[in-house]
Amino acid sequence: MFSRSSFARNGVLALGLAATGSLVAAGPCDIYSSGGTPCVAAHSTTRALYSAFSGSLYQVKRGSDNTTTNIAPLAAGGVANAAAQDTFCAGTTCLISIIYDQSGNNNHLTQAPPGGFAGPEPNGYDNLASATGAPVTLNGQKAYGVFISPGTGYRNNAASGTAVSDEAEGMYAVLDGTHYNGGCCFDYGNAEVSSKDTGNGHMEAIYFGDSTSWGYGSGSGPWLMADLENGLFSGVAVKENAGDPSISYRFLTAIVKGGPNQWALRGANAASGSLSTYYSGARPDASGYNPMSKEGAIILGIGGDNSISAQGTFYEGVMTTGYPSDATENSVQANIVAAKYVAASLTSGTALTVGSSISLRATTAGYTTRYLAHTDATVNTQVVSSSSTTALKQQASWTVRAGLGNSACVSFESVDTAGSYLRHYNFVLQVAADDGTKQMHEDATFCPQAGISGQGSSIRAWGYPTRYIRHFSDVGYAATNGGYQVFDAATSFNDDVSWVISTGFA
């Protein structure tokens, strides 16, 4: 063993040696503490952010009985025990119900309540994230991130120790640089305690996406910016900062820090290399941002007023007290790189060959002669057999294509309507022509996995990983287990979302 002090250099904790179940001797929050700007909130579903942390990282809730369990690191300072989650969630679905704060301040993140905008749940709360939507490995060990679909969000409106008014703070997050949209707002950081827009300068949060409604950077995006309320800022100007680049990293380290009339944006490839500074200087030149009026709530995946149209993926992040030095952040970046984030497979179960023709047979008792088919644009189930008409056989057959929205998954092209694909729209399945849009491509991308019921395969919507292809009253939906729509009913859910994949009728 090495003592923590043996890794101290220039006042900042340096990297240690990897050990079984433990990534490094010093975690990101150890590094921030050594730099004089300790973490006041530390959230991660993938690993411990302190070398000595062995408590709960997050809580999952399973769909079969709404029972919860906490997931801890494999060892102090180590990677999350994904195997414990997989065992607990076997044969059902699971949601991430709490993301615990590792700092000791009890700044846990839970299901966000309604605010200026209401969430999609009947009581106005936001959705919870799938526990399996963002698989990764860290140093070869499996873990799961937090896949935020539109309508999903977490919040703490009674946080302790976070910056308020014009107090200095820092924050970083590790994000998926390929999962984004232009909706408002995929944020992590400081927000209003009322869940409502209370004016310019009342927020300070990391934003990632390609919105151009407020500020933007160079190129076509997506960009790392700061959400300071009523504006996404890339620099001192209200609009463009040419020094803020478009991001293409699979794993992104995103940093925002701010104090009295100073703030900075820094970013890097979280898998290799060092941080770059995209902006460092005075507060924006619009009114209301100097001095700041931060309120100290914490948000993830939503805007300060609970704006819920954004998407993204979060793996880890912290908030600090005080304005971290570049040297401290550089050591944190080295720590993140040493964690060795790598994307893991999004699919399991029956392997699908791109270019092959398949048919999908229902497994629910009483419906096992029915196949997923379509009548014009409407997706339904129909009884199909070898003696069926050629037209019906074609309607019940799908050509497997590389995922239009993510090539790690698949899309299903209609055999009888070339150029049209199975997609969900308002969570109802339809067959639609490829219009070339990002939204269509994402809604037409699905990730097969071993059947939840124990039979066949279950086919998850890539952009909404809580939702699976389901037949309900013989109509096709993208349904979630026990959700708020009629077609989300928990009764027979596991069977209704499990399909036997066979060679296509046509």
C-alpha cells in the first residue's frame, strides 16, 4: 500500500497505481481537496470519486415489485458493482431512483419535481432513467451511466454547501459526447431552489448540446457551454465564441467554474489527452450576470426551470467550493483518463445480421401465432403462417440495417416498403419513410437484448431505453414497464415485450 501523501506533488494529489477493484490511489475529490477546493457534491453511477469511499453510489428500483437496492463500489475507491445490479434486475426492468452524493453533504439527486415546466409523469414529476441504458467499462470492469431521454431528470432543491450568490465554485462532468440534442437543457450543476426561472444569473451549470437559441461555439456543435439562466454562454459575448469548439469525443470531460466576475470553460477527451481552455475571463456582458445570484440547487439532465426536452448521458461529476486552479483540474483530468472509460455493447441475446430478413413472433400466451407487421403506416400484430398471402408475409418481415441513429444497434426496414423503417412517434410504432433527420434516425434505432421473460429477445428503443417494442391490444408501441400510458400497463409486460426472432417470411 502507498499512503495518500506519497502521491502529493505541487500541492495536488497525483495518480496512484491501479489495484483490484480500485482505479487509483487518489480520486477526483481527493485531488480537489488537496488543491484547496473540496467537493461539496460528488455523483457517479460508475465509480467512487474518493479513494476511501465504499458507500452507496446509486439506488435502483425494479419493475417487478418496485423493490430497491443500493449499488456500491466493488472496493473502496473502485468501480461500481454492476454484477449486483444485473442480479437484482434479472427478469425485469430497473430504473435509477437515487444518485447518492459521495461528499458527505447528503446532496443526493432524486426524481425531479415539476417547476416552470411539468414532467411527463401524472403528478408532473420527471421520468427516471433506465439502469441499463448506458453500459461502459472502466479499466475493463462493467458499469452503467445515466442515459437521459427527454422527460428524464434529477434534482436536489435543498442542497448543502453549494455556492450561492456570487460565491466561487467549480464543477466537472464526464459525458457521452455523441448523445445530445438541441433541446433545453442537458445540464449538470447549480440551479434555482424553486424549480422556476428566477432571472439572469441564478444558475451556473454545465450544458452540453447543439442548441443555438442563445449562445454557441464554432462549427455546427455540439458545444460545451454554461447555463447561467436565460442564456447558454460560450464566452463573454451573448452569442458566439469561436474558441469554443464542436465536440466529437465519445467521452467528454466538461468543466465550468465561476467566481466574482470570472469564469471559465474547459474540456477534453475523457479517454486521453489534456484539458483545453475554451474560455477564461470576465462574466458575460449582458445584464444580470455580474454579480451572479446563484441559488445552490443541483440539477441533472434538465434546465433550472425543469425544462425537459434535452437528452444526454452522464457518468460522473462533482461540484466544489472555491475556484479550482487549472493545475488541480489538470490532475483531475489525468485521473479520469486513468479510469479508462470504454463503451460497452448495447445489445445481447440473439445476434442479428445486417442485411438479413427477420420476423418477430409474439410470446404472450394466446398470441403466439401473431407476428409484428404493419398495415400501411400502422404497426400491429397479425396471424401469419406459411400459407398466408405474399403481401402479408412481406408486411410481417423486416430487413435488419445498421442503426440509423447509432450503429451499435439496429434499424428495421420494411420489406414491402423499401426506404421506410419501423420507428416510434409519441411512443406509438409506425412505418415511416427515412426523412434524413436526426430525430427520425434515433426513433428508428433499437437495441435487442435477451428476452426479459426468459424467451426470445426484447427490443429496446435506443433513445428511450426504458421503452421496449410491445404489442398491446394487437397494436405496436414503445412501452415502459408500469408507466403512465395505458399501453405501459405492468400486467403481462415481460411477455408482451419478448419476441422470438426467426428468418423472415419474405
